Amino acid sequence: MIGTPEQISKYLWSLDKEKLYEIKQYHKKRTLTSNAYAWELINQLANVLKISKEDLYLKLLEDYGQSSLISVKADIDISGFVKYYKEVGRSTLNSTEFKHIRIYKGSSQFDTYEMGIFIDGIIHECENVGIPTLTKEQIEKLK
């Protein structure tokens, strides 16, 4: 449910009092238009840099996206669990080797604020190589 504190409070009082519920702040999801523009620029930038758009996307996530650091046993393959990641180190604890992995949130999971940062980063990269972008006003409307 999305609503004001008063609306949510009324709703909560109507629920089963034996169950547990979670409340979190609502964040507006990024728009499909902003996502389409990001991918349009990523494709143009990948062509100029002569690299695959997938490799560029991961690089942009590393530079402008959201990430977390996790540690797992060194023999565990996380590729089936996490799509965007990079091993950043290893260590040993009690004779067990661990690898430390930076995992990146994909842009489809970004809220509007995170997508705004991501698009600003892509635009910065495009401007560095001479790719034209929308005006600041157009970009703000897009976000």
C-alpha cells in the first residue's frame, strides 16, 4: 500500500494483529523514458569507444551505480545469483579462503534519484568524447 501516514495507519488497524508487517518509505521508480535514453547514450558511447555495450554498462555501473561488498567462500560461484559483480580481493579466516566481491545494482532496480546520478554520469562520459546530449532542461524533465 502507498499512502500518507494517516491512510496507512487506518489500514494497519484493520489487519490481522497476529501477523508481522513491514513498512518502508516509498521511492518513485525510474521512468522507462529515462532508461531508454540511458541505453541510447550507452549504445552511442560503446560505438565510439569500440567496446561492447555490456562491458560499458558494467563500467558505468561501477563508476556511477549503487553497490555493496560481500564476502563468500572462495570456491563458491556467485554468477547464478548475481548478474553484475567484480572480485576485489581475497583473505583467509580460520584456514578458510574467502573472496570479496563488489556487487552492483542493475539500473532496472534504480529509483529516480539513483537513475538521475547514473544518467548524469553517462552524459558526462558522452560529453568527454563529443557525443551530443539533450539540454539540461530536457534532461531534468526526463528524470
